[in-house]
Amino acid sequence: MATELQSLLLKYWGYCSFRPLQEDIIRSVMEGRDTLALLPTGGGKSLCYQVPGIAMDGLCIVISPLIALMKDQVQALKNKGIKAAGIYHGLSKPEIDNAVDNCVYGDVKFLYMSPERLATDLIRSRLEKMQVNLLAVDEAHCISQWGYDFRPPYIRIAEIRSIIPGTPVLALTATATKNVIADIREKLQFRNDRVFQKSFERKNLAYVVFNEEDKLKRLLKVCTSIKGTGVVYVRNRKRTREIADWLAERTISAGHYHAGLTSQERDARQDAWMKERTRVIVSTNAFGMGIDKPNVRFVVHMDLPDSPEAYFQEAGRAGRDGRKSFAILLYNRSDIIDLRRFHERSYPPLAEVKKIYNSLGNYFQLAIGSGKDQSMPFDLVDFSRTYNFDPLIVFNALGFLEREGYLAVSEALANPSRMMFMVNKEELYRFQVASPHYEPFIKILLRSYTGLFTEFTKIREADIAKRGGMPVPTAKKMLTDLHNMNILHYNAQNETPVVVFIRERVAGTDLTISKEVYKERKRFARKRMQAMVDYSVSSTKCRSLFLLSYFGETSALPCGQCDVCLNKNKAGVSSIEFDQLIETIKSMIMNEKLTLEQLVERSDISLSENKILSVIRYLKDNRIITEDSNRTLQWSK
């Protein structure tokens, strides 16, 4: 098996060997075992299901909440000559039907879809006709209500196990605490399972925190002192452009990126950064998912993230090539106030949530009991203005309704125009003979694209118009006419945000949201937020150890390269003195039971008591020494 797997790895990805744990995970699922893989960002999670998905007969279903990532991976597989399909919000019913038919009757190897789509009757009724070799659940932490990105539709994934009995499940995540790990295994109904966990420690990544009033000045210093490409994260879309322009004025090549840009703008900016025509990209958290750029030398956060999970994932995009890189967080006291205010506004009063839900139904003119699985273009600003809501409150209310499983909200989708002939070749030929006005146009389509009779194909109206020597509006009208005559199915490019009602619309008074669940989720979100604040303000605990302990790793040593570790001699202890004192303290604790007071008294090294205490405090903060119930010191490393 090893030779076969390595041959596939070399053939499709050009790698000669697997990364640590990848082959073990692949073997586990190929043996039919449910498997949980915890790999840090950039750890090669996708290969863990793509390789066995190719190696085994049948179809691999991949569940993901990230539309952009699904689309990127489907295209990447197609580029390798591997048949793949994706089902997500923004596709028409004929497109979804066609994709499902190709999975049932064709030779599609990978089907990507959101958990909401997996729960639909259409998918469930066709699943038993598919030969499913593996169910891969990406971003598996979304299944846990104790996770930072809980999504109720994930809980329903396990319901399909009875439809595909014997099919192993592979759950993958880069961020999960012990409670979340246990939740994943329970909610996915794991049996005969194995858990593979690679340490979240990034030895090449130096975590640095600056309490900084003048953040731009510090950012400029980072950009000038650290060579290579970087990512700068901010919360506000407007700030992405302001900061990028500010850097550009100071000769730092920078671009900006956020979900409000058109797909062409996003693609152009991403491409410029990937190919290093632009050195720094200033972005909201819309940037980064699925982008595999190994040589990012620094990631700077200008605002406090909501949680250590979010920070760890975004910061982890630096240094994937294993070379020294930096994860830098800039904050000040006002940021902590803003973060707490943002947390409160993220949980609007339940009465307001119900009011917004009811207004949303009216906005789309949906009758009570209707709307299930319908995708509708949504303009948040127009909706907020129409019903006199605060747009931020609406945004957060929609997020809560999404987490409760009532609806799904997508950002503006970069969906290019697509088409497929709805008639076979013989029927099309007869139509061309009978309709000479359309014959030249149809010939242009047939010469320009392949696969038009079997799958929806991306098209560019501008290219078609150029080849036909006609204006673009004329090309669009011809496509629309042929669509209306049922000769082809044409979906024009759509970049409008979409709202999908997962359930039929209910009356606002019937909206069921448990107050207890609401309070509990808010409490856990506050706990994660406070952990992020604690990480920021801590000046004595190794940054790497702080993050590792948050995710349940307790055996790592201080990194030696974060700002805390580098400043461990602030009390005037040199590196030589520090190392010498550590050896002395270790020897004393290992040979005799001592309290803190006794240790200080018996330390005969020629240092002041303050210096000795500062080193002991560092050792305690980093769990190198601990105290038992009798206040006796223990060496724990």
C-alpha cells in the first residue's frame, strides 16, 4: 500500500514523501476506521482525504462550511485531471441536479458540499445510490457548541451514517480544545476510532505582542525590519484600504482585500500577493482560507481577534515553509474595551433577533411555512434602512440565526457565469437548422468550450462577444434567449450576498431559541474572548506555551523566542545568570522538599533576592515548577 500511496502523492502533487502523521491518517481511514486528525494550519489536512479518496473505489464526500475553500479545491482537483464537484449556495437547481447525477452515474471522485446541503432531502435521497468510500468532515470543530465557530447543521451530519453504513468518517480540524475533541467524537458517532494529533507547537514561529498606542508606526517598523511577504489583519473593511495606502506612501508595496470587493478585484489582489508583485496584503479575516503560500514571513494583527482559536489559525499562516517567521499582535487598552463592546453587540437581545427574523421574512415576501432551501439575494444595508435597524445588529442577529440553524448567509459569491446545453447533440443540430439566426452563436459556444453537454461550464460573455464580433450585451441577450427556449441553461455572474432559509419560515412568536442555550453560548464566547485578552496582557508567560496550554498541550517547553521569553531578564538577570540559576534551583528541588521561602533562603548563588524571585516567577508561570497542597515546590519538566 505504501508504494501505491506514494505513487499517487508523486503523480498528483509532486511530493516524494508525506508529512508527519499524514500517511498514518490515510492508512487508518483506508482500514475503515473512524479517524480524527488534529493538524495545525498548513499541516496538509486536505491530502489526508484526497489521497485515500483517489486510492479507493467510489466517491469521497467532503463537508466544509467554507464556500471559497470548496471552490478552490474543486478547481485544483480538476486542474490535476481528477473529477470533482461542489454543491453550495448560489448554484441553481439544475446545476445541483446535474452535479448529483454525475456523482450517482458518472465517475466523480470528490463531492464537496456544506452541511446544510447534506441535510436536504434531495441529497439524502440520492446518497444510497452513490458508492461513498469516505466521509470527510473539514473544520470539524464546528460540530461542538463549545467550539468558537459552532454550526448546528454539523450536528446532523451523523444522521447520514445509516444511509452509508460501513463508510468511515474522517474529521479534521486545526483548532480544538479537549472538550471540543470529545464533542466531535460523540456527535459524529465514532466507533473503532483513532485520534492523530500533531503538536500545535510552531517552533519556527515567534509570537510577539506590543502594547502600542501608535500602531501604524510599529507596523511600518515591522515591514521594514522583516524581509519577505506579510499579511496584516484588521476588523474594518475601510481600514484595509487606508492602511494599505498609508504603507504604499512609505514605499511598502501593499494591497487591500475584503469580501466587499468584486471577484475580479479579489482575484487580482490575491494573485499579485501570491506572485509577490505586492509584498503586503491588508485584509479582514475574509483573506487566507485555502491560500497555501509557504513563505509568509509575518502576520500582524492590528485588532484583537475574538478568540485564541481565531488568532492561532490566522497567525499560523506565517512560516509554513519552516523558516523563522513572526506572529505579531498590536493592542492597547482601548482595544480591550472595543473587543468587550463587540462581544456584547454580537449577542443582540432575543427580542431583537426575533424582530429581525420576522422582518426578513417580510422583506423576501415569504409566507409562513414557505421558503425552505430557497436562495435569495440580500442587501444588508437596504434591509437595515427599510426596517430601521442598526446594520451591525442585523449582521450579528443573522449570525446567531445561522448558528441556530434557521438560515445560512453567504458573503458576495464570486460565481462566474455558467452554462450547459439542456438538449443532446442531435436535438441541438435540428434547432440550428430550424433557427439560422442562432446557428453562428451556437457554433462559437461549441468551439470555445468543452463539456457543455455534460456539466455546467464557466464562460465569459466578453470572450464570446469578442469571438463573435458583437457587443457584450448582445452576447448576454443571445444566451438569455436560448435559456428561455430551454436550449441551454444560463446562469449569469452573481456577486450578491445570499440568504438561504434552512427551515420553512415560522412566525416570529414561534421562533424557538432557548434562553439558557443563548446565555451559555454567550458565556463561552466571553470566556474565549477573555482568554484572548489574557494572552495579550500577559508579560510573564511564554506566548507559545499560553496558546498550547489553551489547546490542552502541557508538555512543551518555553519557546525561547517570543517577546516574553526574550524579556525574561528584565529584572537584570543575564542569560548566563538565568541558566545558572535554573540549574541551581532544579538541583535543589530535585534533591530536597522546599517551599518557595526556603528555596530563596538557601540559594547561595551571588544574586539579589529580587533576581532570584524573578526567575522563580518565570519558572512558575511557565509550569516548569509547581506547588503541591503543602506549598512544596516540584520540578515538572
